[in-house]
Amino acid sequence: MGHTVVDQPVRLTSWVHGRVQGVGFRWWTRARALELGLIGYARNLNDGRVEVVAEGDRKSCQSLLDLLRSAGTPGTVDTVVERWSDAKGNLAGFAER
């Protein structure tokens, strides 16, 4: 009952604020995402944030979000803003952009 909703792939878009560029943050995020079986990308934004887009099951996306907010990240994360949406299914692998 209700499994389809849980297993439906979702898209997590998150914006990571802090000192997160030039510290291996995108590489680290990619490694964590691949361990969780997620697809998507992490890219530097001009304003100093890193944008992380990940698609997969909700539990894995939530795990990645928790990791982005954890003490184990490279650099210094001040805050992570998140947005959840339906997976678009137009991603492959996990890229650093």
C-alpha cells in the first residue's frame, strides 16, 4: 500500500551557502551522491554558493541533504536551502559542473 509514492523518484535541489568553493566540496558531494545511487550534479554559482541537484528515491536524497548539513563536509557550510520537486529524469551520472 502506498509504495508507489515512496518509491517515486524525486528531485532535490539544494543551495549550499558558506565557504564551499575551491575546497573540494563538489568532488565530495559527487562521491557521497554516487554512494547513495543518486544522479545529478554539483556546480559553483557566481555568488559563492554551490548548487546541488540530485535525483533518486526520497530516502537517498534526504540522506544526501543530511550529509550536506553535517560537520563532515569540506569547507564551511553556513546553511543549506532545499527545494523538493518531481524527478525530471533528464540526468545521467553525477557531474561536477
